[in-house]
Amino acid sequence: QVQLVESGGGLVQPGGSLRLSCAASGFSFSTYFMSWVRQAPGKGPEWVSNINSNGGSTKYADSVKGRFIISRDNAKNTLYLQMNSLKPEDTGLYYCGGCWNARCFFSRFSRKSDYEYWGQGTQVTVSS
């Protein structure tokens, strides 16, 4: 059974940090391109970041560049998102997605239908 399970969300004050995890199972995680996508309340989904299969290349949305770091541990079948200097506008439900096609890495896909695998999301709230 294929699963992507996000964790690590929570309530944090502006300027704080969180590290999200996405645990993968049931598929060959190390061969997949992986992404983070978020959705703020009342808004459409927003692509956040991509990472290639070996973790050597990454891409970021301008809104998070310099503050967020995507990484992966293929030995643990886990994707991460280190979020620093958090802002209230970072609030939302954060999803991880997996895609086998390289076009996913070079795109900014934000819809569940763009990915082969998709998690259930973890809530991040940035508020004082």
C-alpha cells in the first residue's frame, strides 16, 4: 500500500521554525522526484519546493526562497522541509507529493492530480 504521511506541523510564532517530514512507503521513494505544496485557508494550492531523486538539486518558490530548505533521506524513505523565519502568510496545510517524471522537477505543479502520490497534509499555523 502506497503511503505518504506528513508530520511536524503545529502552531509557531512569527520568526520561528518548524521541520516537516513526509514518510513514504509502498513505492520506490529513491527514484521519485518529490515536492511540497501548501494551501492557505480560502486560497488555491501553491507550489513550494521540488527536489530531485538523489537530493542533489532543489527548486523553491520565490515566497520561501532563503527561508525554507527541502531535503530527503532515501535510506529512511523520508522527505523534509525545514522552515525558518516563518511568517503568518506561511500558514496553511502542507502536502508532499511524489512524481516519477522529470517534468515534475522542472515544473511548479500544485494540484494533487499532477502527482502519482500525495499525502494527507499537515497543518502549519504561524501566529502570535
